[in-house]
Amino acid sequence: MSTGGDLRAAEKVAIWAAEKDTAELLLTLHEILPRLWQPINEFDVMDPIDTAVIYKKAVKALHPMGNKDLSKADDATRNLTPHVLSALNHAAKNQGKNNLRTKIQEQHDELLYAREVITETHFHLADEVTEHAHTKMQADILQDKAEVDLHCLINTLASVLQEKEADLCILTERHTLQLELKHKDFTELEEECVEKDNRIVELEKRVAELEKGAPTMVEKTIINTTNTSNTSNTSHAEELERLTNDLKIMSIKAQASQEEVAELQKMMSVKAQAHEEEVAELRKALHRVKKELDISQNENREALTRLKQDLEEAQNETRNLKKQAQSREDEYDDERRQLQKAKKLVEEDFAEALAKKEKELKEMMDSLERLRKENLDLEEREKKGRVKAQVKLCDPHSNPS
């Protein structure tokens, strides 16, 4: 009869404890053992520590050695008590294992996260180093390109300046040669004018002499003719006619000489005016050449000044780039040292945390082993208590010893 009741009690407890943890078993313990356990509040088993305290109270209330009044309970309660106690112990053991497994998994996750952080930090450091090397290489390339461009610009400006100077020298020589040729032509023209003036003066003197000397010669001829009146009238008439013709011819020549002189004076005035115009044009051209020469020299000076300024700016920019590259390299060196230091600290912290976690894991395993031994001892004591209770129930007057 007792065996059948024990089986029914085991089935009832199995149904009651199905898929429940320790807290749920403690919350519903009053449903299966209302005479041994009072209902508790849900807030009493929310914390694991409070749950452990309530669990110890339940074990004390259900164990024959902790609760002396258990022998006075009815048969149904005494049959349910060992199975309920076994279910509580089994649930507590499973929950301890689950908690320990959860804690181990959390520690394992923390270790994996720390390893990922270290790996990511290492990759970040490698990326920083690679980026620094790439940036330094780009800075070197830009610096070399700037130097090459600067040298090309200097050479180009120097070539342009030399070409300008050569063109200016050629233009100056050309205008100087033209001016010398014009001056030579002007000198020759002046000499020709002087020669013409001398000829004109000589012609004027001859004309004057002819105008003054012609009547005298006629008078002398007439006197000579008169004195030689003994000559024939035919000869006298012929001589007079010849003298008259000579006088007419000399008058015509004098008139022609005067016209030639006037024409020469007119030609000289025209040539002098043209020469003056050419000289004025030459002076204007020389003035333009001088002005262009001054402008070209000013442009060359300005270009040389700009070239010097560009050269100074390029040198300053090169120095600034070098300074920036050096400062960036120093910053990268500092960051590399800081990252190496941080990596070392992280590795040390990781090693320390790993050792600490291993120690805690070892302590948990020891605790689990102790808890397992305690559970085994508790189960053994429960079996002994159950046997004693059954013996006592079978023979209430027998001696427990």
C-alpha cells in the first residue's frame, strides 16, 4: 500500500516539477505541500541570493532532520516530502549548472570580445602605419613634382628672358644701323646742297660779271672799231652783228642760269623738307624704340621679380611641406608609440583578465564539485532519512538506533 502511494506521490511531484526552475518551484511549493509551506511573494525570488536563502529554508522545512514536526504530518504529506525535496535539489543543481555555464559563456564571450578588440586595434595600427607610409610617399611625390615644376618654370622664364634680350639687342642694332644710314644719307644730302649752293653762287657771280662786263666790252669793241675806221664797213658790220649775238646769247644763258638756280633752290628746299621729315620720323622711331626698350626692360624686370617671388614662394611651400611632413611623421610616431603602448596595456590587461577568469573558472569548478558532493551527501542523507521514516512508520515503537 505504501509502495503504491509512493509511486503516486512521485508521479504527482513529477507533474508538478515539470519544466520549472528553482524559483518557480519555490513559488508553487504551497500548492503541493500547503501544510508545510506558506505562499511567498514573487519579489522574494527575483534575486539569486534571495532565492538561495528561500531554498535553504524550504530544504530545512522539508527535511526530517530540519523539521521535527514532519513526523506528525499525514501519510500523503510524508510521501510527497522526499520527492519534492529531491525535485528541489535536482532543480537547484541544474540551475547551478546553468548559471555556471552561463557565467562561463559570458566570460568566454568577454574574452572573445577582448581578443576582437585587440585584433581590431592591431589592424587599426597596421592601417594607420600603411596610411602614414602612403601619405609620406604622396608628400614626397608632390615635393618632387613641385621641385621639377619649379625648375621647369625657372628654365622657361630664363629662356624667354634670353629670347627677349636677344630680340631687343637685334632690334636695337637694326634701328641703330638704320639711324646711321639715315644720318649718312643726310650728311651726303647736306654736302650735295652745299655743293649746289656753291655752284649757284659761282653762277650768280658769273652772271653778275657778264652783266657788268658786257657793255664795257661793247664799248671797247666800238672804240676799237672807231679807231680802226679804216677797216671796211662790211667787216665792221659783221663784227657788230657778232657782238650783238654774243650779248643775246649771254643774256639767254644768264636767264637760264637764274632759272636753274631757282629750280635748284626749289629742289633743295623740297629735299631739305623731306630730309627733315625723315629725320623727324627717325627720331619718332628711335623714341618708340627707346620706349619699347624701356617697356621691355620693365617687363623683364617685373618678370624677373615675379620669378624670384614665385621661386621664394615655391621654396617656402617646399619648406612648409617638409615641416608638415616632418610634423605628421612625428605625430604618426607618437601615435604608433601610443598604440604600441595601448596594445601592450591591452595585452597585459587581457592576460591579467584571462588569468583572473581562469582562476574564477577554477573556483567555480571547485564550487560546482563541492556542490555536487553536497548534493550527493544530501541525497544520501535523504535516502537514509527516508529509510528511517519508513522504518518508523512501519514500527512506531521501534528504536531508531
